[in-house]
Amino acid sequence: MRIEADRVVTVAYTLTNEKGEVLDTSKGREPLTYIQGTGMIEGFQTALEGKSPKDAFSFTVKPEEGYGERRPELLFQVDKEQLREIPEIAVGVPLRVRTPDGTMVAIVAEIGDEKVTLDGNHPLSGMTLTFDVEVIDVREATGEELARAKQEEGCGCGTSHQETCGCGTSLQESCGCSGSCEEGREH
């Protein structure tokens, strides 16, 4: 069976950046399972379209087909005092932040004496990414799986795992923000 829209796809993968550094991998973990046409970044889905189990290949995704270019307007500062209820504020900690456009996840980028800089860009934005993948399985999605995937689509991160929230680099872990979104605190 070939990969096409609304099919459940299972792949083993390794993700590297332009320097060849491994950013994420399924090695030593469960492979990634997603539904083609929902949740994954455009470049990933395009590269897998039409592939079959046992196909193994590499492909590169430019920012415009991945997590987008970095957007300077998504870097912003808040008064450190506004974060006083967060006991262990540290660089790299994800926070849920209310904005005029809704809630978003931002990563603590810098901590000053009076201000904290938050970064709402996806950690992989602006990067050209290389994926090494092996297609393990392709099957028809059930109606329930499709309904759940459509409901969860649009989380903002372009990754596929049903628990993804848009804040992390991991394609498979619950959201990639150093473990899980539940660790992120709302501001």
C-alpha cells in the first residue's frame, strides 16, 4: 500500500540540521506514526507521498516547507515580576503565554535583571532540515483516527503526534518541549 492522504503511516527517522547534528530520532524509541495529510510539515508529507513500506531514503526540507522562517516579531519581553509565580524560570523552559491572538507557547530565551525575553518561534524555524526515513507500515485510517486527527490538526507546530502542542523540536515525544507541554506553565 502506498502513502496517500488519510492513511496511517509509520516511519523510523533521524532528523539532522545543516551541520549534520542529530536533532531528533526514533532510534531506541517507538517509530513515528501519523496520518498523511494532517499535522506534519508540508515538506515531510510531500517527500513521503507515494512511498511504500520498506522504502528508505533521505530528503531535505527548506524552512518554507518546514517550520517557516524565524519571525522577529515573535521575540518579546515581559517584566520578570510577571513570572514571579513560576518557581524555576530558566532559559529553555516553555511557557504558555496569553496574547491578543490567543494562547501560544514561548520558550524562555534570556533572563535579565528586570526583563525576560520569550521566543514564540518554533525551535526548528529558519532551519533547513534533513530527514533519513524508512517507511515501516502504511494502512487505511479508521474513521475514529481520522476524526481525532482532524480535530487535533492546527496545533501550530507542524508535527504529527496527537499530543503535540507546537512548542518543541521532537516529532514524537509528547510535544518536544523538554518532555511534555504539561511542564509548560501558563503566563
